[in-house]
Amino acid sequence: MDRWDGFLRRARERRGLTQDEVASLLDRSQASVAYAEKSMRPTLMQFERYARALGYQLEIRFVDLLEEREDIR
């Protein structure tokens, strides 16, 4: 299972909204919301639109995974 599987749906459900309500907020059809929620790899634009519509702020960070590795320094 992909780590994004169901992510947009769970965000919507946490806000207690239906797909129709989110579609209205996004000025999209309910079918497009359903498609986006079923997508295994939502686009960055989809994440950003959902975040704003649902009252979230999308943050993208680079985390230095090499910082703690002694063999890389």
C-alpha cells in the first residue's frame, strides 16, 4: 500500500465533510473529488488545493537524512 493511499479522503473525513461539500469548496465536480481521493499518487497541486479548502496549511520540508550519518561527513 502506498503511503498516500486514502490521505485526501482521511483529511476530508477529519473535517466532517462529504465529497459534495469539498467539490463545492474546490469548484469541482464530486466525481473529480472521488477520483483525486482514489489516486495512488495525488499531485502537489491536489494536495495544496485540498489543504486550503479544508483549512489546512501544506508544508513541504527537506529533512537532512545524512546529517546524523558519520560515514558521510
